[in-house]
Amino acid sequence: MIGRKHAFVLVLLMALAAGLAALLLPPLRDAGKVVRHDANGMAAARALFDAALADPQSQDLGGLAAPAGFAALPQKDEWQGVLLQEPADICVGRGAYLLRAGDALMPLAITAPHRGADRHTGTLAAQFFLEGNVVAAGWNSAPRHDHDLCGNAIDLARQDQHPFTGFALSFAARYPAGRVVQLHGFDGGSRAHVVAGDAAAIISNGTNDPSEAVLDLADCLTTLFAPRPALLYPYETQELGGTQNAQGRAMRAAGFAGFVHIELAADIRARLVQDAELRARFGQCLAGGLQ
Amino acid sequence: MSLTFLFRLLVFLFLITPAAMLGTRYGPELADYLAGARGSTIGDTRIASRSIVYRIDGRGPVDFTFSQPVDLVKVIAQPAVQPDLHDVAGGVVYGFRVDLLDAEGQVIQQHDIYLHADSPDKTYASGTRWRFFRNRPELIAAQDEVLVASVPRAASARFSALPSDDGVVGADLRVYEQRPFLGQQAIDAFRRRSTAEQADLAAANAFPPDMLTVEEMNHIGRNQWRPVGPSGIAGRDYLALVLYEGSKPSQDVERESEPRHEGAK
């Protein structure tokens, strides 16, 4: 049983997490012109992320951030580390990245390349980062699709030469036994097959050959969301496997096997945002098997 | 050469000829069969699907509450057996009790259900699909489907273990209720399915899906089931396990384009 004191602390933590998430996730309508990156920009981003992952509290990050188009904002209150994001009012779609300092961190990166378009995924990535002891998180800073409020758009999951891909590659190099999780959202009503439309989640490693670790994760999420099915790509559905995902392909080419692509149904995303206990159990599934 | 010897030679030739013919014709298949069966239920397999099952054993009853009162409950059951029973002759007998309860929690009906299941090896060798746990030692024997009718309608069902054969660890169950489709809803539910799913659902019909009458679509649409989860907290009130279903590689080609749906589980 949760005591009154524990319940109060829990509510306080949730409120803090929600507030921090709101601060960390500025409205996408503030996004400016999207910059298409090239190999040089990618190299600058890799240098920044390599250094930031090695020491998130390094004084050198400011010097590395500027050439890559980022500002390094040290974090010392709610969490220790650095927030890498585009300078204020110069949002050009490079993304936002949180890297935590400390010992005994979970070698896990929670990312959301389509926050805004895939509702709640950015908030969930922020919540998992703030509530867990994970190494890093990242998400898009420009919308996936054009709309009236913002004409610039970029689909990070399709960008080979982009800081978002550089971030994933740097993480993979620093934590070769770690895991990079991409959170996505899907609309069950628009799926080709009812079995996928009824699913709570679709889990994949971006290939047609899921690893043992992905099977473990799929089993954990199956138990978590039961009786709603959590489907394993490609065995249980041939939809939404993320096989063309740019970050997944780049990390596999670099020899990293820890990429996980998770599609979540809309109601599951909403439940996860609201239900701290469900979120904690989901986080345990994501961290399963990691040292 | 005595007559007795000649007679014995003739009988020997009479017996050995069909044996040799059968051996030539079925030898490779029998070798595959035996090799596969010896490999138990976790051989070189392709995962076809996974499902969650709930273990009914001596730990106590497990309750399943329906979304609305039902007059029919579908139970898919298979016994989990100790590994040394992989080739048990004659299979195993296992049982479970179903108490159907009304909204007040009063027992409406009680059924003691005993089922016979072939051994895991026989199930593996004789079927196109088989079931297994990835990270548990128990083996799965043949699966059964049970339909339990309830008059009056039941609000929930309670499952508990009955004495079973030695070596049976428990009964692993999935419980389903019918989707509450009526009339036009059932027809819409059928039409909403993809072409491949409609063909799968209408496979038992002599005509393809586009030739089904409205009444036939209604019947197919109404015969849809959805899984029901148990009440309580996992680990404390019930044990949930992920059961894998594998298909033999030779079956993949013909099943590749077949969709799956809950009604086919």
C-alpha cells in the first residue's frame, strides 16, 4: 500500500516531471528554417556528442557546440548533465539532446524523432529520462509535417546526415552493449490489418530478424499490456517495422545491435503519460537485460 | 531344401517386399519425423506468433471478469508438462474447474473439465505448428479449445486447478469473450477487415468473400472473439507467461500470405 506521504511525493515528482517536460519541449510552431546537414555538419555533431557522452559536464562542450549549431546548457538542479539544443530563436531542426552525468547510469537512450506528429512521444521520452537513470534522450525540434503554424518540416527518421543520426552513432560507439529506443505512435484505425490496428504496441529492431533482446522486450511488453497484444515485427505483423529507419540502418552498419523501434497506440501513449506506475514498468521493460 | 524352408522363405519375401517399398517411399520422411521429435519442441523453428497465457495450478484460483455479461466463454488450454514427459506414452490428462459467477459474485454454474493431450513430441511431429516457452523448462502438450455456455449470463469466470497426471505442472489458459457485434455492426466489422483477412475468415465457406451474402457476413462478423485478462496483480494474483507458436520452415511458404486474426487463435 502506498502511504499518504509516498502518494504526495509521487504526485510532486509527476508535477515536476510534467513541468520540466514542458520546459524542455518548446512548441514546434517556434521552429525556424530547417537546415539540411552534410558530412561536415555530421562530423561536427559527432565530435560534440562524443565529447558530451564522455563527460557531460566538460567545460569544452561550449566550444564544440557552436560549430555544430548547438548551445550547451549545463544542468545542475533536477539532473546533472548537459542539454544540447539550438540557440534560442534559431531553431532549425537539429533536435534537442539530454545527456546525464553520474555513476551507474543505465546505458539507454530514449528518443522521439516525431514528437508533435506522434502525440505524447516527446513527453514520454522526457518523462523516461527524468524519472529514470538513463544516459540520454533526444527528440526533434522541428515538426515532421508542414502545417499552418510552421512551414518547415523534417522527418528525422529518414535523415542519414543529421545530428540525430550522429547522436545515435556516438551513443552506439560509447555504449556498444547499450540500447537506443525510438518511440513512435501509430493510428490503429489506419492500419491495413485489424490485428495491427488492435495492437497496443509493435516492437522491432528494424530488421526481419529480431534479436533475443528484442524478444525479451516484446515478451515484457506483452505481459505489461495484456490482454491487448504487443506485436513482434515481422512475425506477428508486417507493418511498422522501421526497416528503413535511418538511425537503425546507420547503427547496424556500425556494428551496433541495440536499436529498438517501438510503435505505440494512441491510447497507450496517453495512459503512459498519465500513469506513473505503468510508465515505471514500461521503463523496466526497456532497461531489461542492460548492465 | 526342405519344404518348410521354402515356405518360410516365401513368407519372408512376402513380408520384406512391402516393407522395402514402404521404407523406400517413406524412409526420409520418417527420419525427419524422428529427428524432429527427438529435438523436442524447441527445434529449428520460425516464430509464427506469440500469445499470453495464464497458469492455473495449485497457487489458487484466477478470476477473469468480462466486459459485459456473456452466455459463452471460449477457453484455449494446453498443459505444461515437465521436460521428462516429452514423449510420455498415451499423453497426459489434466483438468481445471470453471466457476461461472454473476455480478454479485455468486456461483451460477460449476464445470469440472478434464482434457487429454498428446505428448509434446507427438504434437510436434504430427502437426504443422507447435508451442513452446523461450525461457522456461516446461514443455507444451497438445492444445484444446473449450466452449462453456452460461445460462444465465456470467459476469466473470473463476478457474482453479483439478488433480492432473503426474508431471503436469499446470494448465495454461487463454480466455475469450465474444465481441459484442450485432446486426449491421457485425457486417461492418467483417467489411472493415482487409481482403486477406476476409479471405481467411471466410476460408470455411465454399465461396470467396466477395460472394458472401449479408447473412453470411453477419455470422462471420459475430463469431469474433477477444481475449480477456485476469483480475488482480501479475505475479501476486496470477502468473502470466508468453507462449510462442512456431511453424515448421516448410510450412512458411504456404502460410506467408495468410493473415492471422483472433478468431483463428
